[in-house]
Amino acid sequence: MPARRIEEGAEVPSTELKHTFEIAAPPEEVFAHLAEPLHYVGLSPLVVAVRDVRRSGGTVRYTAVERFRFLGVLRRDNIIDVTLAAVPDGLPHSAEIFGEVRSPGRVRMSYRFTIDRHEVGSVITDTLRLRTPPGLLRFAASQAGAVQQARARVLTDRLARPV
């Protein structure tokens, strides 16, 4: 059940989604992959392009294009502003990548990837915090949850070690 909280003086629907999974790749490799904006094309099944990448210290800002399809034929491109901060301080044992997504329609999402060394390679905790205008939370949460599950599969496939 989505949580509701007070934000900036108005009631804003919000919810948190968390997914933890293991991957047979060391934290350094997972961190390097998730710290590069261009790798998000296809990592999220909705992201079809990344452009205007601007780096400043440990922070990266960029524009991404999310493509939504409705009824299999109608297409809607959603231009989103993304901020990404990569914190490698704990490598080779752990690291974090976090940021904020600003989408049209006042949908906001903060995200955090926590990467920890594990006997199989790494364990990743993917946490999303959504804030939406009234009436959009259920749709936004269903889309974000599907992307979160797909991201785990795609990342696992991309970084899989040959046996």
C-alpha cells in the first residue's frame, strides 16, 4: 500500500520500492557499469536514449528519453532529467550510486543502488522512492517496479561471468 506524506506543505503521494539480488560480478565492475549514464540505455527497458551528459566532480547530470507504448501502437517519449552521484569510497567491498529523476507531470523519483561484496560476487539493493501528484502513484509505481525487476535481469546478463 503506497504511503502518503507531507512534502513542501502539501500532501504528496509517495512509496518506496526495494529489490535485492545477487550477481556474479565483483562490486568494482557493477559500480563502473552503473556509474556510466550511457549504460542505462536498455538497462531500463524504458530508456531508449541518453544525451547531454554533464560531469562535475562525482556528480553527473544528463537527459534520458523514456519510451512508453500504449496498446502496442501509441508511443509517448518522456524526457527526464537525471542526477547521478557515484560514491566508490568502500570499494572493493561496497559502494553506492544514488540520484534523482525529474519527470514531466511532477513525478519525482530518488534512487539508490547499494553494492556489497558477496561470496557469489555482489549483492545489489535497488531502492526507489517515488513522489507523484495525486492519481499517478499507482501507475508510476507499477512502471517503476517492472523496470526494477527488468534492470536486475539485464544487469545480471550484461555482467555474467562465463563458466
